[in-house]
Amino acid sequence: MIKLTTREHEVIALIAQGLSNKLVGDKLGLAEGTVKFHLRNISKKYKTRSRVVCAVRWALDGQRRSETAPEKDMTQTKSLGQR
């Protein structure tokens, strides 16, 4: 799986929602050029030039991560009301 920085995750998550670079920048408090910079880095990591392919691969990576993550054993967890 591809390792992205926290900011790259934030950018590609908004791109995956269909936001433009300008809107991503507005939401994250970044200049549009900075969003493009992060998107270029993401594109290099995913070895594609398409923002759509980046978003799809990012989503699929997230799906794979959640499928392979160990499940938390909730039977051992006490609720706040139980002591």
C-alpha cells in the first residue's frame, strides 16, 4: 500500500469527493498551487497522472486497510455506566 502524508490524505479525500483544486484549497486553507503540489506528489506515488485514478486507488487502499486491520475486542471494554 502507498504511504501518504497526513496532508496528502486530506487532499485526496476531498478530491475523491469531487472537489476542485480551488475548493480543496479553500477547505484546507491552502493555496491552489499547494493543492496541485500535493496532488503531483500523490500522482507520483500512485504512478498515474489522473486525479480520478489517484482517488480510486486511494479509496481502494483504504478499503484494503480496513479489511486487514485487527478488530477490536469489545467484549473486554466496560461502558461508562458499568464499574
